[in-house]
Amino acid sequence: MRLADLPEYARVRDVAALLGLSRSEVYRMIESGELPCTRVSEASVRVPKAELTEWLRERTTGAKRATA
């Protein structure tokens, strides 16, 4: 799974595959507020691709700064 392959609003299982995490870990990140999401129904959430891209950029940039 590549970021470019994700739809505008990605399912949790697709985000999990992209990040190499379990679905339950992605849900924990959403529930804690660490990962942005949009609720599409009472029982379903999606992760906006634009916000996921920014979230990844922030973590990648921060990791590079920390090791420099």
C-alpha cells in the first residue's frame, strides 16, 4: 500500500497497512487524538488523506531533526 493509492478518505484497514500497524493500533491512535479522523457514521471512521499526509510529514521531519 502506498500513500498515493489511498482514496481521499481512507479506511482504517488501509491506513494500518500503509503504516505497518494493526487495525487496533490505528483505532487506539484515533481514540487518543494522535491520528486525525472523520466520523462518517456512528460506527465508521475514515482518515482524510490530506491530514494523514501532513501527519506523516510532521513525524518524518521531526525524526530527521532528532537524529541530526
